Amino acid sequence: MGKTLKDRLRKLPAARRAKIEARAGELLAEEMSLKDLRKARQMTQQRMAELLGIGQEGISRIEKRSDLLISTLRSYVARMGGELELVARFPDRPPVLLQDFAELSSPETRVRKKKPARTPLRHAHT
């Protein structure tokens, strides 16, 4: 009968086992849902809700959605201590980090234009 993966890993030298575990961690980290990422950061939905200033049910909705605003995703990641990067991948070139796009959509860099002060209309008395 065949051996289990755990059995095979136990028989490997410690250095080899550590290398395999590190690579497995890297692979798992490459693709995570927001829920997985939050759990990996050892945060509860309630804590995320507090950090984002929304209710816990809002966190649940965010984690289940497949179409988030970039600003929402950026805030979510930032509150966990991370930084969101947008990368475009094409088959014929290396990946491209979309920096200008990130700057334009970042709440910190968004500048609202001030409306000119209104001056009251004065009627000339003749």
C-alpha cells in the first residue's frame, strides 16, 4: 500500500522539508481570497469592520463579491498593513505594474477642486 504525503515528508532531511514547506507557503500565498488573506493575517471580520468603519456584515459582503471597486480593495488591504498593486500581464511581454492608475484612484492622492467662492449679486441703485 502507498505511503501518505505526510509519511514521505517525515522521512526527508529537515532542510529539504523546510524548503518544501516554504515553497508550499509561497504557492498558497500567490492566490488567496480576501477571506483567506484576512485569516492569514490573523484578523477577524469584526476587527476588519472596526478598521474600515463599517459593520461586520459589510466585511462579509466584501469578501463574497467578485466585482469590487479598486478603492474598496485598496482600503481593505491597507487596513491589514499591506499595499495593493495592480499588474497587467500579457503573453508577449513582462508584467507591467500600473502605477499611474493606482495614483489616480488612490483616495490619498485624489484632489477635489474647490468651487470658487460665490459673491452675492449687488444691484445698483439708481
